[in-house]
Amino acid sequence: MDTPKIYADFQNLDDLNRLRLTSVGTLQDLERHGIELQEGLVLTLYTDDADDKHQPDELRAEGIVHYDEDEQCWVATIDWTAIRHASDEISLDGDPSGDPALVQ
């Protein structure tokens, strides 16, 4: 089973450069997928973006969930060097991974 994509605002960062998982879109996606955040959970996070031709091409990254006691909110640590566009994810059969909007 594929990991569900969860929206995250990639500009909503804490002082340690982690994504805060507090936006309305994040909470809606978590609820829709029935996911309860817990320490160490791995999520595929995405945010809106566009390609060079201004076509939608979301940014994606895997994140590891942690609870920040100081800020009293859930955050995700991501490898900022591993961010990719949805169009970069090609499955073995050559189709963009699971996103029908990207199939040409």
C-alpha cells in the first residue's frame, strides 16, 4: 500500500528547520486518511508548486514526525536535499507515480 500524501506548508518552519504540521490542509489530509500523528511516523509530505511552464507539479519529501514540547505541536524533519517534484517520480512502467493528472 502506498503511503498517503499529506499536505504541508514548506514555508512554515520552526527554528530547527522542521515543518510544522499545523496548517488547515495538513489537518484535513490527516483526518481524511485517518492518520493520528505519533513519534517516528514517516509521511510523504507535499506542497503546491509549478514547473517551468507554470503547470502544477507539487514538491514532495519524506518526513519523520516528532512532537515539539516547546512549541506544543507536531513537526516533521525532512532532508531538504531530497525534495523532488511529482513529475520526477517515475514508476517502473514509465508512468508518473500514481498521479493521473501527470499522465500525458
